[in-house]
Amino acid sequence: MKEKVIIVGGATASGKSDFAVTLAKSINSEIISCDSMQIFKGMDIGTAKITYNEMNNVKHHMLDIVEPTENFSVSQYVTRARKIISSLNASGKVPVIVGGTGLYIDALIYDFGFSNAGSDDTYREELFELAQAKGNSYLHDMLKEIDPPEAEKIHENNVKRVIRALEIYKLTGKTKEKNDKRLIYETLIYVLQDNRQDLYQRINSRVDIMLKRGFADEIKELLDRGVTFDMQSMQGIGYKEWNGFFDGTKSLYEVSDEIKKASRHYAKRQLTWFNNKYKDIAEFVTRQDIDRCVDEAIAFSKEGIDAVN
């Protein structure tokens, strides 16, 4: 019998956290964050990390687990999160997984053929040297030729992910899209939908609130701790845009405007991702559907407890 999970996905500022807390509370369970930025300690305001009060006594996992000076891979995330899923299922609880990082959700709930592709350190080093010699765009163009959908999802400056995609193709002869995959868990998946203009307005308002809460101070504190803009933790939307502010080459207005634009574009990509990848396995809901979703989650959870126990 497969272990069970409930997934709450959607775009940034769509209300995923509140939705997930309500579901988890109704089934007396716990939440696993699936966010590539909220794993970092001290990065709270810019990631819109859920506060203690907002958790409403629901235990949250996979938050604040990595120092912002450290790197953290998808595979490391999956290893740790799957252990939590197994532990909760064994105790009769179906965890609620919440996040907007589609790559992390995919890697967590699917058994990808490429996950066992292994590595080729020599080829990886060659690609790094190629990027340094000819530029990131050259490497990204290589990926475009063999796997256009994957190249569309990865920014050319995210060299590590570009290299990993090229490495997987070299090792398996297949693109990520063509690798066989199967669901590891029995899943109940909700994707929050919203009017796009309303979503964009909430994103703009949230950035304004972040600035009022002391977002600039959070960035300064990170820099004072030795975090630099070339580190993984500072590549996320909302953080990389501050590069240039503290040396006076960029105004606060420019930072705010860049964050809002980048966040809106990211939300659009998230919506496209979930609509394309999850259209056959997810329920697309709004926050007004919460009562029905709670009833479904309770029934789903009881079945899971019966199966486990």
C-alpha cells in the first residue's frame, strides 16, 4: 500500500499557506514546506515565510533548515522530506505538502528515471569551463537544442541546473520530459487558481508590506553575516534584486519595482507549470472551495490511517 500525501500548490501570493493550515488542522496532521527559498534561515520577510501565529499550532517541517551561506540541492530536500512523510504515515497522519516550487514537488512525489541517472564529474567540469569561456547563454543554447521545455524553465544564469539537465541527457540519452516517471505516493492534489489581475495586485501589495516590515534590514543583516549575492540563497526572487542598492547604484523604488515585476512573471510561470504538469492529477480550486476540500481531505486521511494501521 502506498503512503499518502496531500499537496497544496499554486502561484506565489495565492493563499497556499492558509489553505494548507486549514486542511492540516482539520485532519490533525502536519505540514511539509516545499519551497526552495524558505529552507534558508534568516530569510523570512522576502520569502513570505509563515509566522508562528499563522501556523495556528500546526507543526511545520522543512523551514529554516539551511544556513544562507550553504548550498542545498533538490535531492537533499527529497531525501529529508521523504523521511518525514514516512514517519508521519507510520504514525497515522497524512502530511500536507505546500509550496510553489514545482521542481521540488515533482522530485518529491515522482520516481523519475533521471533521478537515478548518476553523475559524470568530468563532463560536469567541462561544462563549467565552457560556461566560463563562452558564457552562460552558450550553455543554455546547448540545452535549448536538446530539451527546449526544460530550457524554458531554467534561467540561463542558473548554471548548475542547466549543467545537470545536460548531464542527465548525456547519461540517459533522454530529456527529463521523456524519462519515465510514476507517482510514489497516493496523492490528493489541490492547485489554487485565482483571477490573474487579482493575484498580481496581491503580489504588488505584498512587496509593499515586505518593505514596511523591514525587508531592507533583513538583506543588510544577511550581508553582514557574510552572505553574498552570488550564493544560492540570494538567487531567489526578492533577494537578487537588492544587488546594487547598498552601494548606491540602485534606488529603493527600483528594487521594489524589480521585485514586483519578477514576482508577477514568476507567478505566471508557476501557473503555467501547474496547469501543464498537473492538469490530469490535480483539482484546480479557489480559496472559496476550502470547505469541500476539507471534507475530501478528512475522507482521504481516514482511508490513509486505516491503510497504515
